[in-house]
Amino acid sequence: MATRSQDASTSNPIALALFVLLLAAGGGLFIAQTGPGLSLGASLLVVLLFLSFLHTELALHIILLSMLLSPEIVVGGFAGVSIGKPDTKGDVLVVRIEDLILTTVCLAWLARAAIFKDVGLVRKTPLNGPIVAYTVTLVVATLLGTFAGNVRPLRGFFFTLKYVEYFVVYFMAVNYIQDERQLRRLLGTAVATCAISAVMGIAQIPSGERVSAPFEGKYGEPNTFGGYLVFMLAVILGLALAAKTLPARLRWFALAALTAVPLLYTLSRTSWLAALPMLLTLILLSPRRLIVIVAVGGAIILGSAVFPKQVLDRYDYTFHAPEARGEFRVGSARFDTSTSARVESWGYGIRGWLKRPLLGYGVTGFAFMDAQYVRVLVEGGLLGLAAFLWLLWRILRTAWDTYRRTVGTRFEGLALGYIAGFAAMITHCIGANTFIIVRIMEPFWFLTGIVTILPLLHQARAADPVRRAWGPWAA
């Protein structure tokens, strides 16, 4: 496979000089008008901008590490800016350090593409069309919602930006990764981030509180952490089932066990539900399905001896909570008030959508809804939901095509695990805004980019049989 130069030498000197001058002028003006704390933070971002401009892979490693290991900045009312654990909850704009990092890296990527003539900006992939359609639909719906008075302009702009910012990770992955060595290094960073996050989650268990992501803030989101863990667990299990040697398989299964422990202690029923289609996908597709069947069957048989008491109590509470008004029932089954309220919100959203069926109310133009499909329908209307479902369908087709083309190769486990993780994510959407949660979507879209280009990497290796067997999944 012909590769592009990662340090392109063909440049536009005028554009480069203009970029440096604008950066220097803007930085000087900012420092002159802000305090030392923000100035220091801005200076660090400028350093990151230059590093990202000079070395794209370093920028990707920083993004991967910051996915779960960055604190939040809360900006709202007169609260000012606080870095670390937020002390407020409600209608505030939450900006994570990683949001700033991703924005900075994106600017460096755009600048590099403008200055170096032989650096591509957007590689042609099967997902480009659906991504553009989904983004344009959200923007148009939000603009119309602003004109109708449903969306506050600044709030709508920033939240729309947060909805689509993780697409940058996808395009960076597909544009940058050219060989297996790069893939090995980046995948290693993603797995290491998962392991560190899992250990930090396990450290929270003695507190008795629900386990949440590191640096999540005073009001943590265990459902978000659970969604991330179940997706990464799928990828790790796929690599374990496809490992070529017993020691490698045992290492991957040990990492899977490490990831599963905090997943249980998130007490996130949506994440537990997402694990079911994930495991079923592995059973259906993996030649080593017996390993999964025995493990799942053993856990079910042993029951209380395997699962912590908190997990069993959480499950039991879903169907046997004390009776209360407004509970949702299906036949003789009765759901707790939390689940019932979520189901009721779906009905409320659908009734609202009927009043604006084509393009909805725009991003943030309707009441908060913790269910992805209904939220997309209400905010983007039928066109928004159609674009979103088209995107999901194209992701699945691309991943399935990659899996078929990599069966029996070193890439099989990665493709298998990704498909299982995708099944988990589209299920997680039932009870969460999964595809607009950056902490889940950045690893998801990074691996989506990898799975998209795996066939190209496989072709390159087939054309060069002497190439060393790169990749931790090959051991």
C-alpha cells in the first residue's frame, strides 16, 4: 500500500507564516486580558497545538489517554471556571479538558492540511456520506429551532458542536494510520487507558457508591462509565477469542475480567442490558463460542456466589421495588419508578415530535431525554432519525465487510470485538444518549476508524509477506 508522507515536505510558506503570526498575535492578546491560571492553560494548549502540528500520532495518543482520564471544567451562571470535580449540577455547560484537547488537535490538523499540500484532509470512506447527512440535518434543525425560539443560539451551537466533535477522531484515525506498527502503538494506548480506568474504578468500590469514571465530578455518571466499559470489554473479548496462543489468550481474558468488575459495580442496568447482545454476538460469530457459553452459563448457575450483593439488589429492585404511583407495567411485570419515568419520557417525546415531525425542535430545543433514539427523533425529526439510522447501518455494513475479509488473519479478533461492541452500543442507546456522550464516543469512533481501514492494512501485509508480525492481538 502506498503511504502518504507523515511529515510532508511540500508546504505553502505563506500559509505557514500567516499561521504562526496569527497564533502569536492571538496568544499575546489572550494573555494580556486573562489571569495567570487561564494564561497557563492556554499556553499548554498552544504547546499541544504545535506538537500536534508536527507529530499527528502524538496528538492521537494524547486524545486516547484523555478519553477517560481528564477532569471537567464547569461554566455556568456566576460559578466561573473550576477545574476538577464540579460542585454544581443542572443547566450548565460542561467542558472537559479533552474537549479542549480535541479542539486544539483539530485546529492543528486543519492547519497542517492547509500548509502541507500532500497531506489529505478527509479520506474517502463508506461513512463520509452518512456523517455529512447527519451533521447537516442537526445544523439545519438547530437553526430552524433558533428562529422558532426553541433553541438558545449559544447553547445550541456548543451542544451541536459537542454532538459531532468525535467525528474528528474518526477522520484522524483513517487519515493517519498507514501501517500495522502505528495501529499497534495506538491500540496499545487505548487498551492501557481502559486498564487504568478499570483499576481506578475498582478503587472506588470500598466507598459503597456506584462506580463512575475517573474525574467525573461530584455528580458522576455511572451509566456513561458502564457504556465505555461494555464497549471496551467487547473489543478485549474479541481479541481474546481470536488470540493464536494460550498465553496471549489468558492475558486478554485477565484484562477482560479486570474490566468486568467495575462494570458490575456501576450498577448501570442499561450497561448490563447492553452486555447481553454483545455476548450473543460473540457466541454467534466466534469459532471459540464454547468459551463464552461456558463462562456465561457458569455465572448464571452460580448466581449469588458470583455476583456482588449490590448487583443482585439492583436487579431485584427493577422488578420488585415497593409499589408507587405512576409505575409502568407490562402484563404482570412491574418496573421501578426510575425505569417507569424513563418510559414515560419516551411517550412525552413522541407526543412532542408529532407537532414538528420533519426536522424536530433542534439540538437542545426540547426537554432533556435520556434515550438516544427518541432524542434524535425529537431534536432532528424524521430526517434526523433517518440520517442517524443510515449512519448506524453503514457502520454495521463496513464492520461486517471488514470481519468477513479478515477471518483467519491477525485482525479477526479486533473486527469481531468491534461488531460485538457495536451491538452493545445500539442497545445502550435505549436508556442513554450513548452517541452524544463524548467519553463513550471517542473510543468508539477511534476504533470505527481502525476497523474501516483494516482491509487496507491486511492487503498491505499480504503484499509484503516478509513484514514482521506486528500487533499485540497476533501473539
